[in-house]
Amino acid sequence: MPSRRDLLRMDFGTPAAVADHWIRLQRPAMACGFTILLSGEDAHHVPAARDELDEVERIEAALTVFRETSDLVRLNRHAALAPVAASPELFALLALCRDLHQETEGAFDITSTPLSRTWGFLARAGRLPAPAEITAARARVGMDHVELDEARRTVRFRRPEMELNLGSIGKGYALFRMAEVLRRAGVAEALLSAAGSSVLALGGRGRGFRIDLRSRLVRRSRLGALWLRDGALGTSGAGEQFVEVDGVRYGHVLDPRTGWPASGVLSATVVAADPALADALSTAFLVGGVDLARRYCAAHAPRVLALVTPDDGSERPHVFGSYAGAILAEDP
């Protein structure tokens, strides 16, 4: 999936019980900023937090498609020719992506890079391709054509010129691994974020951390707010990248099932225990729409909460499911 976070951000309010001061650590990675917020009472955990940011750099080096030396690039280069052995970390992440592809009716698909190239969005030079080009790109897309051998831990592409891209789940996965580092160090409370649109709350006093959901695509900007503790949140929205032809705007978030830009949803926010899952589902619901979000949350109650804002002029999110660590704020 192409990146889909350009136009959405989340503003972090203060925790319900305010410490004397908060320590903020930041580092650029994965083409965005990663932030760790620690209570001043936990200043002795700052070295662990720095180790956590080092973990992001390790993950990026292994999973990015923008470094020729990454494990994912190596896989993309050779998997159509023969099965490629994957690290335990990469294989487990790909298995999760396969399962999510099935559970979201194909709306979440990490093989859609050929479509993004065809539309020019990968190079940030959007264009309207001919229908034949879209058809040709779709022939190289589909997680169903990626063979994962559990016994040998290998990956093989059943079609030539396929490409995997973990941009729609990578930041959430990095937060998951970062949290593991903090927990091993004994940190009980922290707020982790990537680009402001992927968030993980460790602990949280009282009701937890307040998070405002915002989008520049709606007139009133702020879509709502919630309190979050011991949970993760991911938000996806139609981004700044687009191409306009004859007055029609085509956004850069593509529906892998049709080859055309997703439409009908302005933004999708998901709360779950796992930040990788929250990230992936926010993309899936942006593509699959309100009905997919309703079906998925009903099938996975009470472990997933979704707020999906349809592009119908109402600017009001539809709320589905629930999550024990999330409380929707009552103020507008």
C-alpha cells in the first residue's frame, strides 16, 4: 500500500493525571518523526527510550523498499524466480498481512506497488493512466499470489514483477517493537507515536492520554477525541498526493481490488491492542468503507473500535465496535 498519512494528524493532550513535567524524545525515521513521551518521574528510563529509537532504525533498515540492502528489497528482487528465505521477523509480519488481506476482503494488500507506480504516485508525479495500464498493473497485484511456506519460512511470488511494500503497517509494527524494548526496561507509562497518526499508549493514568483526531479535509477540522490507555490507534486519510483531470481529483490511496483510487471515505481511525493491526485496519477501512468496518468490528468485538468518516457531507464519523482502553470524549 502507498503511504496514506499526509493529511491527518493527531494532537496529544495531557494525561488525565498530570506529572510535574514530561520528557519528549524524537528522532526522524521511516520518512516521518517518531516521538516518545515519558513522565518526568521516569527520567531514569531515558536511556531505554533511546534504545527504543535505535530499534526503529533497525526495523527501517530491514523492511524499507528504499534501501537496496534491505531484506524486503532482496525478497522483491528474487521471489518471483525461486522461494526466498525470510527472517523470522519478516515472515511473521508477512503472515499477518496475508491474514488481514483475507479478513478485510482484499481491501488491505501490501502488493499494490505496481498500481502506485502506474499512477505515478510512487515517484510523487501523479498521472491518470490508461485503462489498459491499470489492467496490466492489476495482473501483478494480489496477496493471494504470494506463497508463504510456514515449514521452510520461505516466500515465493506466483506472478512476475510483484512487489511488497509494508508502508501501510510498518510504522505500527515499529511502535510494537519499541514498546517491547520499554517494557523489558520496566517502563509502565509512555506515549509513543509515529507521524502523529500511529500511536501506542503504554499504561495511562486515570482515563489515559487524550488524543484529538483531526483532518484538513473537513471544514471543522477536528473529527473527535478519545482517551486511550493500554492500546494503539492508527488513522488513515486521503492524502495530499493526487492528480486532477478534467476537474476530477484522483487520490493516491488506491483500491487494490479495482486499481482505481479509493473513494467514499475521508478518514478512518482504528483502536486495537496491536499498533500494527490498528495501522493496517485503518487503511483497509479507508479503502473498504463503512460496510467493511461494520462487518469487521462486529466479527472482532470487543477488541476493535473504528471511527469512519464517510465522504457524504455530514463530516460525522460512524462508530463501530469497542475497545476497553478507549473512551470517546463527550465534548465536541
